[in-house]
Amino acid sequence: MTTYLLQQKNWQSQLSDLITEPAELLEQLALQPDQLLSGALLASQQFKLRVPRAFVEKMQLANPLDPLLLQVLPHHLELEEHPDFVTDPLGEEAANQLAGVLHKYSSRFLLTLTGACAVHCRYCFRRHFPYQENLPKNEDWPNIRDYLLEHPAINEVILSGGDPLTLSDRKLSLWLDRLESLEQINTLRIHSRVPIVIPERINDEFLALFKGRRFKVVLVVHSNHAAELDDFTCSQLLRVAQQGIFLLNQAVLLKGVNDNVQSLVQLSQRLFSANVMPYYLHVLDKVKGAQHFDLPAATVDVLYQQLLASLPGYLVPKLVREIAGEPNKTPLYGLKSD
């Protein structure tokens, strides 16, 4: 693969210069198209391929089973129907109180500020989410503010999407200012995969947005495999931590990607080297199109027991499943059956 001068490009350029065609991705990785391409083309008609070149640079050449590639390459198995895999596995339609608002847990409140992502992960639980009718506009802020004031138990706002870090600093700053004006909000959390797939997003201008803020700022990144965390990415995450922003990671347990204890141990250790604490290890949300990533519950149970035996407790992420309608994530210990 021709070396791409990634660090000479700003994050906005990288965000607009993505690989969106399966044939180009396979060519960049020196993979023969054959059956991979035909399946990818069909699946990408339903959920388009979208991957930053920075992330592709981390993939292994000529390896169709590369764990990073498997997360983004469309696959013909996505087209299979399975009765347990549905378009809204987490019941978010019922939790969608206002445009851009998801209120599932009593003290936390989620804003989907954008439907855009820097990368389309094939297991995404929101791959079918109706973003266009759910994006909050400026004129929606009074209603959102009133909703928060009417629910004083809410003390934390989570910025999500899509991916909120695909927004410009100007738009992010606007929402930060609005939320900081409400005294009841003491924690601002951002969920984003962008620092992993386009680490250049962490720059001086971005970090300056959080200086002097009244509320505690938490950045939850999403990395599933240690190969995603090269030295440059880790150095960028360390910059975030040095600003006093608390860093956590959410991972998803995926068949063929990280379904062995060595991969999970390496992920936790690599995260810790960048001052990121392992937070959650999610079992797969049963979203339509992602069934080929699923693992039997008994397999998950054995794997997690191995992880507990291999790491100090503070580096073991909580194994959880999100169940629609439940008031919190459901911890999973001692799983024996689906």
C-alpha cells in the first residue's frame, strides 16, 4: 500500500477523503476482489462502506481476516434474515422524546447531534436509525432546555450520533455553551470513534473547547482491537488526558475480530498506556445485518473468565448487554445460554 501522508492533512480533509468503494479498499490492501467484492457490493447498497484512509493504513496487507478490515468491509452475510436481529434492538424509537433526544436512563440524557460518522462499523446498532428526522436544529434548543429543566434528576448529558466529533469546533462549542448554562448538568460526556480512526481530530483548537468548563468532561472512545492504537493515536489520546479530560473506552465483542483473550488483554494494556480506562465490553446488540459477528453466550462466558484471570481488576472492562426498556446496562456474569 502506498504510504499516505496522513499527518500532513488536517482532520477535515481526512473526513472528506474517505474510501467508499469496496473495490478501492481491496486494491489498497492488495486483496483479490473475487467473492469478497461481489458480497461487499451487495451489502454496501444497504449500508454504505465508509472508512478513513488513516484507519486503512493500520490494516495488514493481503490479509482478508485482518481484524480492522472485518469491522468495516461490507459482507454478503449482512443480507441474511434472522428473526432475533431487528432494526431497533435497543428500543430507541420509544426513548426518542424530542428531535435529537434519547432519554433511556434517569440521570443521563443523550443528544444525537449528527447522523454523520467518520467510519461505518458493520455492527453499528444505529445503522437503521432515522437520523434525518431526529437532528436537533437551533430552534429546537428551547424545547430541549425545557425538557432538561422538567427532569431535574438529569445531571449528565451525552453527546452522540452518528459521531459528534465530525461536527465543527464552532458547532460543538455552541452546544457546550448551551449545556453549561444549566446548573443541573455537572458532567458532559462525548461518545466518539473519531479519535481512533482520525486521530488528527485531537488538535489545539479542539482541546481549547474544554478549558475552564464548569462541568466534568468525559470522552468515551471506541476501540475494539490493539492494532487500532498505533503510537500516534496513543499520543493524541495522551494529549486529551493531559487536559484533565477523563478517558474511557467501549469495545464490542465481535466474532473474528477480538474473540480471544490475547486480543482483549492487549487492547486493555494498550489503552492503559494511553491513559484510557477500559469501561465496557458489550456483547453484540442484535441489530439487523450484524448477526455474523455474534458469539454464543457460553463462549462469551469462558472468554470473560479468562480475561478476569489475565488482568488486574482495574483493566477488566465490565461485560454488559443493553436491553431495551431496562433502566441501566445489564451486567453479564456466569452466562450459560442465550
